[in-house]
Amino acid sequence: MRNPNRGFTLIELLVVIAIIAVLIGLLLPAIQKVRSTAARMSCSNNLKQLALGLHNYESANAQFPEGYRFDAPTRSFVPLLLPYLEQGNIRYDLSRNWDDPVNQSAGQTPIKLLFCPAVPGSNSRTASDVAFRPAVSDYTVYHGVNPGYCQLSGWPYYSPISENGVMTRVVCRLLDITDGTSQTLLVVEDGGRPDLWRMGRRITGVAGNGGWTDPDVEIALDGSDSLIVGQGQGFGPCVMNCTNDNEMYSFHSGGANAAFADGSVRFLRESINPRTFAALVTKNAGDIPGSDW
């Protein structure tokens, strides 16, 4: 007669453990994929809100704000957008420089909308290269294609020679974007600052100018090499996800999110041809981007 109180044998226990291990191994990649997709969608929504804020500003002022100001009062593009991003409670004095003691407390305020959830680390990251350590932004604007990149690539210079994007020191109207608003970049990812990231790895060093009030938070297309050492910027043709040192960089597999001047948000492939990417950066160069994005 079979003993009703008989327990599991060692072999049976090992089989159960093995089955559980296999199931976990199958489930973990699926869970990670779901999390990555959710983070990418949340990041895309952040960019959508920034683009909407910029367009609401444009509707009220008949022009986009300056991308940055290096003349007093110095600042990035973000302070002017605060009322349009439901951040009017942050008290920022537009008549003072971004690093004026009056504005330092505002600059130290982290804004959830400016953090991409795919970036490792917390939403309390601060710009370690600045004494008062302002809160950083994972999103920024392009002032254009720099002449050094044209020289590196063997291209003729653009006109104007560097500030040929939408968000520069000179305010831009929608009518000024003659290359088409649906194929001209407005806001892009440059995630992870102040930590320095190269080719998906965090390395020793600092990716500076990440504070959301810092006028130097803006970037330009300088290109990067694809090494895992050094700053990278200006040393190769890579346009995306090679370095976050003032170049477009995301923590999404295969590319990065970008908001366009028509308010849309799209995912750009990191395999994009550099000439196509440059055409997306410029606003009125008459260059037509390829279809590889």
C-alpha cells in the first residue's frame, strides 16, 4: 500500500527547481523588454510635452524662444518655457543670469519632465562641473552642424557656418524652417549627464553642461569616434549613441527619440546616414534628408 505521507524525493525536487529556473530564464528577458518599451514610451512623452510647450510659446509670441543666451541675462531655452510646462511655481528671474545667486535655487530644482526614465541613476542627478550643482536635463536642443564636422566629413560648410538649426541665439519663426517642420529637429536626447557614457558604458570622466538652466546645455553636431575611452566628441563621424558629451545620446536600444519642429516625436535609428542626420539638424539649408531614419 502506498504511503500517503511520502514526501518529494531529491530527484523530484531537483526537477522542480530546474523547471522554475528555466521559467525564470524565459520570463526575465520578456520583463526587461516590457520595461525598456515602457521607458522609451515615457521618454517619448516627455519630448512630446517639451515640443508642445515650445509650440504654445510660439503661438503666444509668434516665434520660438532663443535656444540659449550667452549675453546677459544668460540662460538656456527652458526658463522661458516654465509656464508652458506647468512649472510656473519655479521662481526664476529672467532678468538675471542663470548662475546668479537669485536663480541658483531654481536651477537646483529637479524637473521630472526633463529626466528620461531609461537613464541609469536617480532623478536627483546634478551637474558636478558647476559649483552650485544645478539639476540636469536629459533633453536638449541643437544649434546646428558645426564646421568641424563638415571638415571631418569632407562637406562644404553650411550657411550660417554653425548656428544653422532651429534653436540658436537668434529666435526662429515657423516660417523660417523652410526645410520643412516635419523633417527638422527641435528637441533631442542627450541623456546621462553629468556621468560620461561611451558606447553604452559609463567611463571615467564628466559630460559637462547638463544643467537645465545652463546656456551651454545646448549641443551641436560635432560627431564622435566609436571608442569606449576618451570624450569622443569631434573625433569621428558617429552622430548618435557614441558619447553623451554634448552629442545626441540615449539609453534605448537601436536609436533615440527626437521631437520635430511640427510637434511630432519619432524614434531615429542609430544607423542613420550622417548626411541624412545633418539634414534633419538644419532648418533652411535646402538639403533633403534620406529615407534611412
